[in-house]
Amino acid sequence: MRLSPRPCFTSPRGAVDKSPYFCNYRNMTNATKKNLEQVAKFADMFSAMGTEARLRIMQLLLSAHPEGMVVGELQEELDIPNSTLSHHLDKLRNEGLVEVRRESTFLRYTANTEALQEVLRFLYAECCTRNKAVAPRDVIQICK
């Protein structure tokens, strides 16, 4: 039985997804597919943090960990319009980098430290264990 190729389709992010070709012809292992999905996930996370305002938001939320900050506190610290702040927080939340909970009439944002640990593990595995591009002791020294 021969599988007919399915056409490429567009992912929600607008990128062309070529994985149906690999799935139909079985020339990609499950481990490789999982790795590609993981790389795409981390690329989206890095992209979400890739603006100055969002990186500052992450810094503020990490400095206020574990309590987090309400939107008004973030706006006061960042001095950006509320609509812009809302856009940045939505992007970070959509990528799983921040969590939000309602407290009465306020929204309290906290950094998702588990997601950040995943990103750090991914980078550590790539730079310090597989390729040995950076010595593990150098990473530990940076963190101290």
C-alpha cells in the first residue's frame, strides 16, 4: 500500500509545514519529529522574549517571583501604554512564559519558571553536553 503525499499546509504561525511529506514517506523517525517540534517551540519562546519590552517584563516578573506583579505595577515600572503592555503580556502568555491569575479586579502575572527551566535545559544540552561549545563550569560561574 503506497501512501499518497499530502500537500504542505500552513501552520497557525504562518510558516509552511513540510512534516506531512516526512510522515507519509516514513523517512523521519519519531525522535527527529519530536526534536523538530521542540526546536520550533523554543524558537517561538525566544521570539516572544525577543523584544526589549518583553525581556524587561520577564526581568521584572522574575525579580518579583513568586508573587508576581499586577498589570498596574508593570505599567508603572515600564512606562508604556496599557494597550502595548497588554499585547506584550498576551504574547508571553501564549508562549507559556508567563502565567496570569485574576485577583478580584486585577490580573496578576508571574513568570513561568518551569518553562524557563526547559529553555535553559535545551540550551545547556546543546552547548555544554553535545557539542561542548561551552564548558559546564563556565555556565555555573555565569549564574553565580
